[in-house]
Amino acid sequence: MSIEPLEIIKKFYNPKSQSYKILVVHSEMVTQKALQIAQKVKHLNPDLKFIEEAAMLHDIGIFMTNAPTIGCTGQAHYLAHGTLGRSILEKEGLFKHALVCERHTGVGLSKKDIKKQKLPIPARDMLPVSLGEKIICFADLFYGKNPEKLREENSIDKIKEKIIKYGVDHEKRFIEFRQFFNV
């Protein structure tokens, strides 16, 4: 089954809105990076079509969050965009894509992380499992949603600096990603 990610996004976003423009540019940049990363592990036969679709949809839930700097005026905490995106895509029948939404935040979130930090999301493991999930999770680290810097790629040092703030487990997962993807 082939899907059109932009058509799904348009169901929830006004194409003239700031949030749509930010989401689409960010998602395009993450998609390009994910496909580059997938080439580094070609021998593992990554599903490029799935990666392309899921990378475009990974942040679909941001409109339901309270993030006015990127045009999102929902009620939920920004961190909930992954679980919200999962819910949206499950209703669309895209169950594998939905898991990418939930599992892409940072280098993934463990149930332990969520409980320890009292994060405003369900306490369950939200760590990337499949190859596609890991590729998209890692690719997402390279691009933010700052409207002035949407196309600027974050350096490895900048990403590492940000990840380290969340603890040793996060740093370890980031190092594992770098080694696995040879980046």
C-alpha cells in the first residue's frame, strides 16, 4: 500500500499555516537525511519507501501541542507530539508509521526516563526498535524546527551536547547510533 504523506498532513494542517510550512520543510530535511543514512546500511535492506513515508509523517502530531513559536496552538505539552502522532496515524491505518511517531523523540525514551523525569506522556518504552525507526530517529537529530534555521543541519558536536543533558543512557544510545550508521 503506497501512501501520500502530504495528503495525510493536509487533513490536519492548513497548507497556508506556519505550522504546515515548518512541519513540511523539517520533515523533508529529515527524510533526505534518513535516506542518506539508509544508504550506509544498504546491506541490511532498509525499506526506503517506508522510511520516506514515515520520515515525512514522524511529527504529524505537533499541531496538537502548545508550541506557538512554530505555529502550534494546541493544549498538549510539546513532548506529547509523538504519542499524539501515533494516535493520528493509527486512525489512518498506518500502524508501522505510527510507531515511528512515538519512538523518534531524542534517541528514544524509556519507561524509566519517563517516570524519573515525570514527563507528560504515558509511562512506557518509546525506544526505536526497527531499522526504519532507528534511521528516522537518528536523522531527526540533525534538524530542528526553528523557523530561521529549518534547513541548517546540526553538527554531531551540537547534537551530542544536547543529548548528554538527558543522561548517560541517552549518550550511550547516541554513540551506538553513530557507530551503527557510521556517522
